[in-house]
Amino acid sequence: IVNWRQTSAGNFSLDTNNIVDKLNQWQSICQFEILGVGDDFIEMKFVQLPDDVDNFVDDIYDFCPDTVDQGTGEIELLKEELVKTRLLQLWWD
């Protein structure tokens, strides 16, 4: 569905292939379902989080800084929210 919607992040020099590659990389360390996709966002629910959640939230921030910068405000809060809700919204302005 990400390919079909052509999700991209032009402001971060990420095209659809970059995003799909990252999601595939994450699939190797955790399990998630994609709940929603648009041209500049993805909503996900985690069935299983990775063993190293600290490294994972750092990777989320590197991949999609707006998740923290315009979202939770702190990486630690992103981690707490992710562990509690198992939901993640990625968006690129």
C-alpha cells in the first residue's frame, strides 16, 4: 500500500523506495500492521516491538524527526507512548 500511495518525504530526501526499505528493515526486528497510509504519512500498530526499544526509537527519530519534533517533544516520551499504545504515526511535512 505504501508503494501504491507513493508515500514520500521530499523535505527529508526520502522517496517511496527509501520508506519501503526502512519498513522492511523494521519487519526483520518486530511485527507491525499498517493501519493507514497517505502521500506523506504512515500509521502503524505494533504486534511485537523489537527487543531493543531504545535503539528502535532512536532509529524512528533519525528516519522521521517530526515524530518527536512536532509530536511527543522528547525521544523518551515517544518510547513511553510506543510501549504503552503500540501505535506509531510517521509523517513528513
